[in-house]
Amino acid sequence: PYTPRNADGHYLGPLRLRQALAADRAAPAAQVLGWVGAERVVATARALGLRADEPAAGLALAEEGFPAGLLEMSAALAAVANRGALAGAADTLGQPRPTTIRRVTDGGGAVAYAYEPVTREALAPELAYLLTDMLAGRDAACPAEVCPATSELPDGRRAALVAGDGWAVGATPERLIGVWAGGGASPAMDNGEDAGSLWRSLMAWATVDTPAGDWLRPTTLRPVEVCAASGLLPSRAADCPTVREWFAPGTEPSAVDTMTREVAVNRETGRLATIFTPPQLVERRVVTDYPPEAAGWATAQGIAMPPAEYDTIRRITTRNGGATITAPEPWSVVSGQWSVVGSAGGEGFSTYRLAYFPGLWPEAMGIIAEGSAPVAAGELGVWDTTLVADGLYTVLLTVFRGDGTFDEVAIPVTVGN
């Protein structure tokens, strides 16, 4: 199996695509490559004018890549920064290629050749803008010692920069400059400057007399506030730190964030509260539940992980005044169409409600049955357990009285279909 690794050996926790690209992380690149497939990546590279003749197979493409010269890389980034349009002189096949000759005249001054640019759309303008905006971002989520060289220029203007060992290619809305500082020597040159430093010096010189501009954002892009940790829509139940991201039509997230959520805990034990926890000990906390592969990173960062264990349950009653459940038994396994048997009545009886909720804390409750007539040692309702995911649930019977008081009994069970 192929295991991608970041060159510096650092793991930075969950990142948005924007942050992973700005921080030049190899492992997220391989993950994204797994989503879209190497064939589509190679096709896009070729559309940008890169040869990509013999790329590495599978996920290794993200780390090994394919050969490309400085001029090819510069032309590809120029197309990205040019709203996705590849421009240049037409080659023998009519495809635009970079050129260094603007005009040729003979000895008599007659024009023998004049550069006539041709253009071809290589990327959709929305995708080109998003990629440029990411490369020109200033929010790389990585420690200073492992971040790639910054693309920010002395006058504060934005530039989209990609760099590697001994080379750097970057563009502002007006200029593109590519630098190669490799060869037989080390990428770090004698004067201590690398390709990125040379690029910044050259770009600062080339743009000193030009007003700072910005890339035109396509009007079709939509701004959406998303949770910074997951990239999904914020939940009304728990506030998450949000960021504004731009999305091409049809790519906006529709799922609601579940990483940041509010949990009820017993403030004395620190464990998840249950319906059996004394109400005066229940405390609400907002936590971020990182995936298991990021748990070690979260601990190292001092981020408190949400508790995984429920509060200690000392005693479970199946009878409380006018509310009684005789089947199922507490902690039993139920499946299919399950008949809940018990009694609902007593003095002052008004109505009863039979419900269920996931886990042991009543947050997302579903109704099984409701009734306005008393039930004595009979069927209270039939729970269709095939409509819910397998796992731990609590069945809750509430008997309401005419004076506004109620009796309640809760039975934990496991759904196993």
C-alpha cells in the first residue's frame, strides 16, 4: 500500500483545501487525488500545456509528479491567473505556446513576422479564480518553521506563488515571473537567498511602478459561511468558528456540521450526562469532535476531546407513578417492528406519549405513539426500529395529568437490525 507523507514529517491536523494548498502538504494532495482520480488530474495538466507524458501511477502522482520545465510551469500558472485562458503564439497544431519573439523585421524594415496571440480556455473561470485565490491566500495553517516561503510582496499586494526546491513561479494580476536557482549547486545559494527570495525581489522590482490590482471574481461564484473545521454548514444547535468561502454553482455544501456540537455532561464526573443524571449536575458544553485519526494531534494541541463515556447509571426503574414499561427489558436488544408493552394511566390521567432518542440524553426525540385513553398492561405503541441506525437508544414513556404534572420512565435499549 502507498502511504503519503509530508516532506517535513509534520502533521497539522484537519485542514481545509485552501489551507492544505497554501501550506504545500503532500498527504492532503494524495487524499484529494484519491477523490478525483489520477486520470482527471493528468488531463487537466495537459490542458494547461504540461506534457505529463509518463506520470506516476495512482496516488504516487501527488508526490512524484512528472517532468516539467520552468517555461512550461510558468505558462500553466499564467493560464490559471488569466481566468483559465491559455495564451501565446500558435504552434503547428494551433495550440497557444509561450513565445519570446514579438516581431521580426528584415534589413529594409519590412515585418517578416508579428506575434499574433491566440487563446484557449483550459480551465473554467470559476475554478481558475478559486485556485488563484488559494495560491494567493495568507491563511496557511502551519507553523512558521514548516510553512513555504510567503508570496506577500513589500507593498502588500497579493501574488499567487508555487515553489519547490530551487524554483519558484508566481503571478500578480499584472505580471508573472518564474525563477530557477537549481543546477549543479545547492538550491540554497551562496548569499543565503533561495528561489522564493529571488522571486519576491524580482516581482517587487517589476511591479514597483504599477498600481496594485486584484483578480476579477466571476459573478457566478457564491459566498457561503462554513464551519472552519469541517467546511460544512453551521448547525443551529452549536456555534462553530466560521469562514467565508466561495463556491462554483452546484458545489456548495448542503450537509450540516457535526464536528462542533453541544453536549451535556455531569460537571462532577466529566462524563456524558444521561436522562438519569441529577438535573442540578448537568452542564452544557460546546466541543469539537475531531475524527479518530486526528485525536492525537488534538491532544498535543491542548484541545479537549469530548467525553466518550456515559455517566454512571446506578439504578433503572421501569415504573414511575402512572407510567410503566414491562417490555422491552432495560439494556435488551430490539429489532424490526417492536411492540412496547406497559401501562399509562393513574389519577388525573390526560394523555401519554411514547418516544425514543439516540443515546442516553434527550436531544433529538422521535415519537413512537401518542394516546388519549389509559392503557393497562397492554401495547403502548409499535416502534419501527428499521427506520433508525443501529446503536444505543432510550425509550421514554411520559404520562401527562390534567393538572400539568407528569410521570416519566426511561428504558435504554440497543437497536440491532
